[in-house]
Amino acid sequence: MARYQLILAYDGTDFFGFQRQGNTRTVQQVVEKALSELGWQEETILFAGRTDSGVHADGQVISFSLDWQHDDTDLVNALNALLPTDAAVRDITQVKAEFHPRYDATSRSYVYCIYQLPNRNPLLDRYGWRVWPPLRTDALADAARTFIGRNDFSAFGRPMKPGSSTIREIFESQWVKTPGGWEYHVTANAFLYHMVRRLVFVQVEASRGNISLEDLAGGLQTGRKLKPGLAPANGLRLDKVIFGKESQGLDDEEN
């Protein structure tokens, strides 16, 4: 019996999020179904973080134990043959029995995609948020820097469990120009529920002049509520989960 860590990619459009919800089609449900056909007998897989309906992933991490008599490449091939076309295993590693993809993670990275066109493009809508008129570069850069560091992000998300800590530390927060728009890259030790989509929304509003940098700073310092709203789920993807030797013990709630 070996313990495996898998890196998953999936298009979240037709999934009702990652976590199992009865018979609803979720990423966890289709992965566990595929594993069961290979003799997997555990009650549940472990995973690094929840993603909501419509949110994508290129670097979701799961773990499970399996009595597999072939090499790791054969396991990847077998799973990919059983998984639907909108989910796939990207990589596999054997890990220690006590490995936990959520609690052993030291940080997570998300990317949010925006495209800038005056009219909607169905080929881009699946993976990005259309924003028009174009956003101001200087305003985006200034807004992104506001969030770096250890702060109370209660104005930008909520914990899944009432009363849980809303303190998070952001290591990277920057906008990267793309040929058709922008990508927001954010890395933190963990995220609150809807935190990345909230951060994207308020920064877009700041670029439009509807929220000031002082408002953003005030949200961090005092928890003062800002203009309500979330960036659409389809622009968000879980890009990477980073692991260290020690767990920080924080739960990732972003979806």
C-alpha cells in the first residue's frame, strides 16, 4: 500500500466545485469514482483547497492510499483514461503516510484572468472576465501592493467556520500585462472564502476610480466594508500549491 500525491488540472465550468456534494458532479466525485475502479477503498481523498463552481485549476493537489502493483506512470495513464475530458492528472509522487495536502501546504498561488475588449468573445469568456474600458496600469499596480503582508482580511472574505481567524499573509500580489488584458497573480499562506475574487473586484473598481487606495487600506486596518461585489468565478484558477517541512495549520477556503 503506497501513499500518493497527485497534481490535478480541471476546467471548472461544468463542475459544481471541487468538494463532494452528494451525487452532484464535482471534481472530488469524478476522481473518487475513477480511483474506485482501480481498487481504491478509502472513504475520501484529501485535497489542498476547495474551489467553487466555475473555478479552474492547474495545480490542485490531492492524496490517497492505494494498493497499486504497477509503476506510477501506469497509474497516471489509468486514471486519465477513466477521468472525464475536463479533468486530468498532471503529475504523481509517492509521499509519506502522514502527508496532508491541506495542512502541509505553506502557500497557495492563484491567477485571475481579465481580457479587455469592447464586445464579448465566447472563446475567451470561459476562462476570463471581460472588462471594458481598459484598466489603468498605475492604479492596478498601486492597489496590488496594498495587500502584501500580514493583515486582517475580514473585509475581503470570510472563514468557512464562524469565529475562525481572518488573518492571512500575502507574499505576492501583482498584475501582469498580457496581449489581451491582465493576469492577477496572488500567493498567500492561505485564503478566506471568496478572497481572491473579492480582491480582484475591488482592484478593478479602484482602477475605475470607484474605490480609493485609502479605502483599500482602511479595509485592511479597520475591517471597514467596501463596495460589495465579486469578480466572476470563470476567471479564477488555482495555479500552484507549495509545500514545506512544517505545516502552518491554516485552512484554505478560497473558491
